[in-house]
Amino acid sequence: MRRPQLRSNKGTFLEYRGFLIRTLAAAFDLSPMNFGVDADVNRNQGEVNEDRDWNQAIKPCASQISSHPTRDVLHMKLGFSQLRFKFVGLDREDEHANAQIYKIRYEGNAITPDEYRARLGEAPMDNEWGSMTHADVEIALNAARGAGEVDDPALPKGKTKKDR
């Protein structure tokens, strides 16, 4: 008596695995692409899905998670109502847009380079130019263009415009 041939269930297993992944993605409000199901996903769709997942699933979940240590530990147990627990890096920033905003504010004399560097967590510039507004820099540059002598402490004394 011959043993019956077993059918290959490889296709069935792959379909079931895809079904499980899609179910998990739907349960956590994530796109299946983030779980490795990337059939029929082009680059534009992938970037949109990633942004959507970040803004609609990850950030709200992190906010909910951070509210419990804030309320239960810091406020209720320790009594520090002024403190709060917060995840760093949840808010993605568009660096190009931030640079454009800084440029507008700098040219409008609303911010100095040292103030911008402080926002980025960098040390102030090691010269006086960092604490000048755009108008101050323009005034200094226009005055230097008309000067016959360069007043720079880094250069030897007596240098003129012609010597540069």
C-alpha cells in the first residue's frame, strides 16, 4: 500500500502569514509595509505611509505612555506637579524649513547667530559677530569697505586695504 502524497502547503502558509501581518498592522494602526509586506508599494507611497504611521500611531501611543509616569509617579507619588515625563525626538523637524525661518528672522533683525546656535545646543561663536543682528553686520561690512585700514586684531598692525 502506497502512502498518499502530501500536498505542499507552502503557498497556504505564505498567504496565512501575510494575513497575520496585515491583521497585526491593522490592530496597531500601522501600514503593512512596516512589517515587511511590501508588495505593490512604491517609494512615494512608502514615504506617505511612514509619515502617517509616525503621526497617527507612534506619537499618540508615546504620548499616552508618557502621561502615566508623569501623572502617577511625578505628580501623585513625588508631588512634583511642575515636572513631566517626555520622550525626546518624537517631533520630527524639517531642517530646511527651520533654516528658511531662521534666515527670515535673521534678515528681519529678530535673532542673532548666537541665539540660533543656543537653540541648536551649540556653543556661541568665539568672536563678536555671533552677537550681532543682520543690520549690525551690514553696517560693519559697509564701514569696512570704505575704510583705508583694516582694524582686525588677528592681522599685523599697519596693513591697509591695498596690502590684502
